[in-house]
Amino acid sequence: MTPNKFLCLFMLGTSLFIAQAAAAKEVKFDFATEKVGAEPTSFVPTVGNWVVGKEGDNVLLMVEGSMWSRNQPSAGIADKARALYGERYAEFLDNVKSYAYYPLAVAKEVEDFREGVISFRFKGISGRIDQGAGIVFNLKPNGDYLILRANCLEDNLVLFKYERGNRSTLKWIRNTPTPSKQWHDLKLVVQGKNIKGYLDGKLYLEHALSEPVSGHIGLWSKADSVVYFDDIRVESTGRNE
């Protein structure tokens, strides 16, 4: 190989590396400066009661389901839906109300997640019906979405799809120890149509979707769950927002 040819290949490889690095975007959600007891500013609660909480000196996000009431959207849901989806807010609003059993908070800073990694730490505090913690992705203007969720009362990891008001299971993994009152790590990896779900650093779930992912992301819970969420990170790679 001639020196000029080697230099050209080196420069091409460097350019590709820079382009890939530029395409990647990482968002970390920090609640340290937020008001404890208030709704978060970086997430839009659409269902359930999501507030900034505190454990010791650590400020975090929590879903407060102890006062849960079935089919109860969050306060100001119409304005929140309009802020997320503009003129299509009514369509989103109708579907969200049909999912009001499932608390949902939508991230503001990530409008179109397609590939990459979404992760957080969670801790189930209480809840007799459920203690669920989930990653919502592929959230569409009509309210359809996908979710990877863990549950401290069930010890399973599930990939669900919500479509036109109906829930279906794409993948169900049993025997995933997730005791309450302990911190756990949940991670979703999206590569094209391929989904991987990790719990406490262990790969449990793999699934191939029928089409690529594109949409908002968020946090999810269920019914009377009281759950802490912390260290929420989103690393978008490839063709993203």
C-alpha cells in the first residue's frame, strides 16, 4: 500500500468515526435542582402522580401510586398532550385515557428515539397490586407504544405492545429476581428491529420487532405502585432526532 493510499484510508476512517460520534447523543436526567414534591420539569406526566422525591440526600423521581384511582389521568392532561403532539393531541389524549391504569411520564428532551440505549435505576417501595417500573419507547402521536417492564411483585421481565387501546405480550421472561426495597438496573438496547432487555446487568430478553422504532420515550408504572427512579440515561445512536 502506498503512503498516499494509506493516508486516504486513515482520513476516511477518521471521518466516519467523527460522523458516528456526532450522530450519538446522550441525555442524562438530573433532579438535584428540582423542587421536591413538585412535578418534574424534564418529564411530562400524562397518567398518574409523578413527583420529585428524596431518599436521604439524593433527589430523584418517583411515581406516587398510594392515592391511585382507576382511570385517573394526570392533572392538566389536555395541555400536556397538546405540548407533546400539537394538533394531534386529541388522538393521543383518547388513547392515554384508555391506558389510565398505567402511570406514564414522557421525556421532553428526546423527541424521536430510534436506536441506542435507555437505562435507569429503580426501587420498588410499596404497592399491593403492583410495583412496576418500565421503559416506554416508540411512543406515537396516537398513544401507541412499546414497553420493557420489570415488576418487584412478580419477578418477571416483559416486553409489551400497546396498540389502539389493546395490550399484547411480545416476550415474557420469568424468574428474574427483583426484590422490593432494593435498587435495580433496567436497560433497553435497540439496534434496528432488534430489542435486548437487561435487568441488573444480565441479558434476559431478546426480540425482533416487525418494524424499526421511532418516537418519544418515557417512564411507566402500574396502578398503586410507589417506585423510585434514578440515573435515567438515554444514548441515541444512528438516525435520531
